Amino acid sequence: MDLKFTPRRVKEIEDRARRPLTDVISVFSVGNLALLVEKGCGLANEDLALEAIENEFENGGEMTELFLTIMERLQEGGFLPKALDLKQMRKQITDPALLKESIEKQNLATNG
């Protein structure tokens, strides 16, 4: 998926969502994903973005990976800090052993 974020596109995301970009990417939803794909790909509307997402999923993609790709493109565009280690996040999500370990640590922290 060819995603590129510019200040104009990010402003359009924030205007439509009525909240800052960091809030939009922190809420993991199909609606936010569609908005980010629509603007990141320069598509005309949400329906085209949903079609692009469906095609991505039909070709083996999945929601978490697509969100990470969007975050990487936002980082490349200067909208997220370079210090944010997205490669490590991707590794944790795609490696079953690391994902299980991360979930267990989160459960321990939450449940004491």
C-alpha cells in the first residue's frame, strides 16, 4: 500500500477526527484505519479506503501490521519521533513467542 503523509494530509485527518493525530493512531479501530488509509493514500473517500484495506487483508495482511506500516510512514514523514522503535514493536507483534511474553507481562502488570 502506497502511503505518504504530508502536513496537509495530517491536518485533514485531524480536522475530520476532531482530535490530534496522536489520539487517532492510539485508538485501534476500523474507522480510524480507514481514515488513515484514505488520507495516506490520497484516496477520494472512505469507501475507496475500505476497498484498499479489504484488498490488503485478502492478500494476507492484517490490521495490526497495517497500523504499524502507517505509523512507520508517519515517522518517516516527521510526524512521530524517530526514537519510537517501531521495528521492535513489529517484531513483538509478528513473533508468537515475543507476543505471548508481552501479553503475559501486561497481564502481570494489570493484575498484580
